[in-house]
Amino acid sequence: MTDMKKDHETNSDLPRAVGLRRILKWFYAACAIVVLLDLVIHRHIYHPWESLLFFYCVFGFVACVFLVVAAKWMRKLLMRSEDYYDGY
């Protein structure tokens, strides 16, 4: 009986995993297309750094990392103690 239950639990997750794999394949394909377009499309640059290959990819990644680190720092700075509202 327990084997049947295990099979049922794993089979119920199968459609979700297949859908996730399909979404990830489309996502990776879109990323590859964007990278290829970055090599082909002419960009109107305003700053010399923008002419570097994959500048916007690197800039976006660094900006996201900076936002995560800043959010962790702000959480330590702004977080209140657990018993902050206990006095009310």
C-alpha cells in the first residue's frame, strides 16, 4: 500500500516538472536569441562603455547583486525586534 502511495505522489508531480522543463527551455532559447541579437543589432551608444560586448548583461547582473546586498544591509539597519508591538 505504501508503494502505491509513493508512486501516486511522484506521478502527481510529473506534469508540473514537465511544464517547468518546457518553460525553462523557452527561457533559455529567449536568452540565446537576445545574446545573438546583441551581436547583430547596431546600438546607438551614448557612453563609450556601451560599445563593450555584453555591457548591458554585465551591468544588469552587477546592479541586481548590488540591490540584494543593499537590501540585506538595510534589513539589519531597519528591522525591529520581535517584541516591538508587545507593549500595545
